[in-house]
Amino acid sequence: MRCLVEVIDTGGLNRAAIRLGLSKSIVSRRIAAIEEDLGVQLLTRTTRGIVPTEAGLEFRRRCDRILAEVAEARDVVSGKGGDLGGRLRVAAPQVLGQRYVAPVLGRLARDYPRLEIDVAFSDRVVDMVGEGFDLAVRIGEPREASLIGRKIAPVRAMLVASPAYLNQNGRPSTLAELGGHECLVYSGGGDWQFRQGRRWVSVRPSGRLRTDSGDTIVHWAATGLGIGNVPSFLVDEALASGLLEEVLPEFAQPEYGIYALRPPGSYVPAKVRMLIDALVVEIGSCSRPN
């Protein structure tokens, strides 16, 4: 049943096998065994992948409920002993993950010796289902409609620069003046949005330095290379120490969120629920908009 659910959810034997930690041939044989036992074709193989038949969709819905009850029963029984076990695979952005997610995972590892934790800190957007992640922490609105998300905390972006850069190049007083400054550009980030009076204004950042790492932008800004636009939680310490200064604080930027995302399905394992609750406390207390 688990094999069938994963194949339908992922759309292929390879992805299902990765998620289950099994070989493709084993997953294929188990699906074939179910179809033989039922005497009904559950899956149709096409050039684009594997799609369920009408019977397959109906059987999958019932399998999902049964598997959820079995998993819940396991959690209840293991919870009686105050223990959590199994593998927990987590993905998070590099800086956010190292600063806030890693301490939470460390406490879980200490409190639950049977829990195996596999964490990937990277700014790339991982394929949760295909790569077998149980939870992903993301900054910004979730892009995948199939994933189930919970907003952990609000966050806003701010413009920052070093005192040395501002002394040498001048401090912009209007949004239009940003065009004359060296902007530190986040790859794929698009235009910068600002509230000006009752309307939103877009500014296209221009500069010779571009990266997909927020931490790199903070480092470049701190060394006087330009003006960066980064989430506030990345620069709290640098602002407090005077290493960076906020630029154009009178022009608010849109508030967005930090989300915990999990794969589709009605059942949430106890270890995932516990991690999400802990992240709400850890990140929520450190990333409120100013």
C-alpha cells in the first residue's frame, strides 16, 4: 500500500523508490503483486510517467486512510514511552538553517536518541517528494500547490549598507536615487518593492555583484561593496553592532513569511509535528518584523 501511494504521489517508480529507500525493482514487483491480487489495473504507464487508473485512485484514497491510522498507532505507542524514532530528513536555507533550525534539531537529537536526523542546508529549492524530505523550511510564499505549509513567522526585507559605503557614495534619500548606487543583487529575486504613500513602487536593482546567497549579500554589504536588500533576521546583529546601517527605512517593503512545508497527506508524523512546533517558538521569537 505504501508503495502504491508513493508511486501515485510522485508520478514514477524512481522517485517512489528514493522516498521509500527501496530499489525500483522491489517497488515495481510490489505494485504488480497488488494488481494481481486485486485483478485490477491500478496504474497506467505513459511516456510522461505513471498515472493512476480510476480504480487506482479509489484504492489509493483508502490506502492513505489505512496507512495514516497505522502510523498514528505507532506514534501513540512509541509516545507512551516518551520516545521518538526513525529518520527525519529536513531541508532549510543555509543561513536560516544554521542559525535557527540547527539548534532545534540538536535539541531533538539530544532528547530522542532513537531519532536519526539528516539535514540539508542549501539556498536551492529542493524537490521534497523526489528527494525524500519530511520537512522543508522556506522563506517566501510556497510555490508548490501540492505541499502543505504552515507559516512559522512573518519577516520583512530591509535595505542595508556599511557606514564606509554611505560615507563614500552618499546616502540615498529617494527611491530614484538607488539607480545611481551599486546594488547587491539576489539571483532570481526580481524587482525591489517599496510602499510610497498609498502605492507600491518597483525598483530594478542594478549592480555588478550577483548571488543566490543572502549571507553573501550581507558580507558584501558589510565590506562596503554596495547596498543589499535582505531579510531582517540576517542583519539584526550587524545593525546592532553598527557594522551595517538601514537605508531608506521610511519606505516599507512587503511582509512575507517563513514557512514549514511537508509532503501531501493527511497524516503528520509526531516527529514532524514536534519539529514544526519547536521552529515556531525558535524562529517566531527571532524574526518578527520591526
